[in-house]
Amino acid sequence: MPSIPVAGTAGGGDPWTGAYAQLRADYRFNQNLTGSVEAVHYQVGSTLRNAGGRDSNYFRAELKVAW
């Protein structure tokens, strides 16, 4: 994650920005087909929450075919 300043947080607040959790599973179905699923949760810290930030979630599913 890049270091981008957030308006209204300079010079104050908690330096802890949040916590990131990720769960990922990969599976090889056969020689030509693989798949993966991924779920991510980011919980913002109090300084970002007070500046209007909120927790976020992300889910991804992928299939790859190779020949």
C-alpha cells in the first residue's frame, strides 16, 4: 500500500493505520487447469476511521487454462 497522506490526519492521531487479513487457496485441477480463490479484509485504525475511512473487503476467484 502506498504512503499517501490522508487529509485531516497530519500531526495527530495514532500511527497504526489498520490490520490486513488474507485467506487464499490454490488448486491444480489437472495439467492444464488451475484455480484460486482469495478473500481479504482490511480493518482501518481509529485515525483513518475518524477521517472518514472504513473497513473494506475483497473477494476474487480465478481459473487459468494453459495449453
